[in-house]
Amino acid sequence: MATKEEEMDDVEEELDEEESSLTNPDVVTKYKTAAEIANFALAEIIKQAVPEKKIADICVFGDKLMNDKIAEVYKTGKVEKGIAFPTTISVNNCAGHFSPLQGDAAALAEGDVVKVDLGVQIDGFISVCAHTFICQHPNPASPPAPISGRKADVICAAHYAAECAHRLIKPGKKNTDVTEIIKKVAEQFKVNPLEGVLSHQMKRYVIDGNKSIINKETLEHKVDEFEFQENEVYAVDIVMSTGDGKAKELETRTTIYKRAVDQNYLLKMQASRYVLNEINKNFPTFPFSVRALEEKRGKLGITELLKHDLLHPYPVLYEKNGEYVAQFKFTVLVLPTQTQRLNQFTLPFVQSEHKIQDKVIEEVLAMGTKRAKKNKKKKTKTEGEKKEGEKKEGEKKSGEKMDTTS
């Protein structure tokens, strides 16, 4: 038998779940507010991403823009808010997480395949997004010709796989359905889904929940099968490659980390203790960039934290030289009447020589993202309830007769 304290804990847990659920209109509003800021920041970053511009400068611009916009919302009350994922700009065969520090000379070039990835959280409710485009000098007088070749193939594959995933994330469908359609789309455009990429369920303050959709299943990379449910939230991350789909670390320095909340250690270096205090205070559950710390002590302190497993690194990953990687990431709310996508941007002007000729893919793309509202089923009465109802009805009629004859 449960004690009074255990019963109270259960009640509090149920209340917390209700406060964090999409059934609460305030929660939906916070997700959408986070998405509006993330969308605005990403759109402005795309404008800045022109040839010869330093990537480090654009990342600083993106983070500042997010912080400035975040400061304008929910000014009253104690609402935690901030960057849920710092600005990263990964180019061509770089698969992700490239977010260099000030002083890094890496710059964009004409024709680069550019991937921007970032995220915002309002009161712990997260919207993350990523978009792929081609870096080009703006020339309104002469619109550019469509990009073709392998760049176009990989971007088209990532786009159509994302569209299919959006339609399949709904009650009654499974995560394996999404993985299978990603594979089918990749085959149509002669590219490969990138291994090791996961689309996670998100919850309040949790950017990488236990339920996940794998971009490409292999013997080494598998996830448990599950069915999507109403009122869930997912960060859908689709990454395609013109190579063999196997990205690896090179010598590029990691600059993005996340606190390993289940690990603790009494650090010896003063710089390390400073860094850990800053992380615990400002980024207790979300990924952050070393840029957000005091850089000199940040670089020094991170080393000891990593040595004792206090941080999860987000290493910079690369496909083979000469290959291209494309990414589209967006947040979806699985509402009772629709699966609502919170992030979408203008597609780059590309034209692949390949076309979708698979009927299964065509059927998925033809699906809507809205669903009919469920009607509540009327409760079927038992035989006893029917007799009781008949008895009461008889008594009522008898009473009505008495009233008319008195």
C-alpha cells in the first residue's frame, strides 16, 4: 500500500506532466515562440552567409541575434530561456557541429553547400532547426541558374525525405516507417543517409529524449521500435551524403559540449571549477559553445572536465573530401488534429537529374499532415443500466400523470 508521501509524489508528477504537455495551450505557445525566434535567426544568418565571410563571425552573429530576441519575450516572471543549441555552420563535406572560435580563418566560398543548425528554448520548451543552401553572391539583377549535379541530388534527397518524415510522424505509424522511407528517398537520388544521425523526442529541458528515429540502420547503429503518440514533440533531423554515409572526426577542434548531469567530480584546477560553475549556472541541460565562456579559462578548464566525463562533446564530423552533405532539421508537434511543423525555409534553387519514381514515396508525399478530429464514442449501456433507466423513466411518467390530475 502506498504511503501518503508516495501518493503526494504521484500527484505532483501528474501535475508536472500536465503542465508540460501539449494539451496545455501555454506549452504550445512557448514551443511556437521558441520556433519564431529560431526561424528569424536562421533566416538572418542565411543573409549573412555570403562568399568570403568568416564562419566564426557568422556564428557569433547568430548567437547574439538569438539572445537579443530571447530577451524580448517573457520579460515578467521567472521563465528560464536561452539558446538550446548554438549556431553551427558546416560546409560541403563537413557533416555538422562546426562552430569555430574567434580568430579562426575559415570562410565561405562561392558555391559552398552550407548547413546552418541552431535552437532556442523558452521555459525549457525547445525548437531546433537546420537548413541547407548554396553560398552565392547576391545579384538581384541576374537571378542565378539552378544548381545541378551532386549538390542538387543530395539537397533534393534530404528535402523529400524530410517531407516524408513530417507526414509519417503521427499516431499509428512507427519510427521504423520513417527510417525506411529515408532509405527509399536516398536510393532515388543515388545518395546515402548519414550513419549515426538520430531524430529525438524532446521534452521540457530534454533535447535528446530516449525515443529516437535513426537516419540509417546498420549492424552497429540500431534503435528500439516504437509507435508515435499524440502530444509528443520531435526534432526531425534528416542528413544525406553523396559519399558512403560514414562521417568521422578529423583534427578540427570540438567547441560544443553538453553537461553530463549524472556525473560529478571534485576538480583540482581553478579554471576548471570556474568553467563548471558557469556551465551549471547558464547551461545545466542544453548544449553550449566554448564561445559563451570566458575564452582563455574556458579552453583551459574544458580539458579537465572532459578527462572526468563531466561533459558530452559534439565532435565536428566529416565525409570524404569532395563529397557533399545536406541537412534539414525541424521541430514537430504531434497534436490531436495534425502534425505541425514549426520550422521551414525557402529552398535553394537546385535541379536534380533524378526524379522520384517510387510509388510508396509518392503515396507518402500525397498524404496530408492534418487529421480528422476524433468523435467521442458514446458509452454502451449494460443490461442492468438499461433496466434501471426504464424504471426511472416509468417513475417520471407516473409523476407527470399525478401532477396533471391533481
